[in-house]
Amino acid sequence: MWACGFLLLIPGALHVTPASAHGGVAFADDQCVINIDYLTAHFTVYQPETRGNEEFCEDIPDVTDSIFVMEYLHDYLRQMPVDFRIIRDINGVGRFARWEDVQVIEDLAAATVFYQPTIVQTDGNYTIRHAFEEKGTYIGIVTARHPVQDRTYRAVFYFQVGGFDWGTIPLFIALALLLQAGYWLAGGGLARLRQSRQ
């Protein structure tokens, strides 16, 4: 019976709500917000060539020209040099990506698909544009540096380009099927099947 109960958990694993957003990006009051440590900004991705004015929070549907927009919610960010990097998720850390995962990459330049050097955006609107060429999983890294003190603030977030990321869901389904088969065999299912055929 417990295997049947496990199967009931699968639909929950397939369902993702806005509250379960990951990394440095999350929903707050129906708006997408990026957390650069304690500093925050509205965060939106657009794909004007294929999706018009449709807004995306993290995962973006098409392999095409994409515009990332941060609208600073902290005025202090307007004084800070900020850079933006996109790398391939070469280590497969996925939704649990952290800065420590980025630090262990031996050749960050080789993993990088886009880099915007540091700029100070005094009007509070930070915009970058990148044309993706490959479907896949990526990690965005926003780095803000204190204008006076030796302090650095970061946001690290995972996102998918060009379709849904199945992640570990197939593994859970396979495990559930194996458990169910084991339960059926242990409960005499094979013996009953043989008897029914005699």
C-alpha cells in the first residue's frame, strides 16, 4: 500500500507554484523580484520577436533574442557597479544553484554564454539583451559591488530556455514504478497471475 501512496505524491512533484520559485528570483505580490542578497529589484524577461510584450519571470520558452530587465527597488543599487553573467548549467545543479556552485567551475569563461561588464545604472533600470542559440539550462549571476566598502552582493538563479525542464521527475516516476512492481511481486501478484492463466 505504501507504494501506492508514493505514486500519489507524483502529481504534487509535477506541480510548481509561484511560491516555489528558486535561486535569487521569486514572486512577491504577483511580481517577479530578484534578491541580490538583501537588495531587491523587479525582474522581467521579454522575447519580443516571438512573444511580444509577454513577461517571463525565469524560464523562457523560445531560443531567440531575450531582454532581461531589472528595475531597482533599492535606491542604493543606483550607486553600485552591477554586472550580469549567464552561464550554462554545466554541473547540473539546476534549481539549487548557489554561488558556491559557480565558484567550483574551473573555466568560468568557457561556461559563459553572455557577460555584461559592470555598469552603474543611475536611473534604476538595468537592461541587457542576449540572443540564445541553444535550448538548455542556464544560470544567471548578478553581482553588485558596494561603491565605497569592500562588499559584494550576488543573486544566482537557474532558468530553462526553450521548453520545460523535466529535471528529476523521470527518476521519481521510474522509482515509483519499481516500488509498485516490488509491492505487486511481494504481495503474490505473480502467483495470482499464473493461477488465473491455468
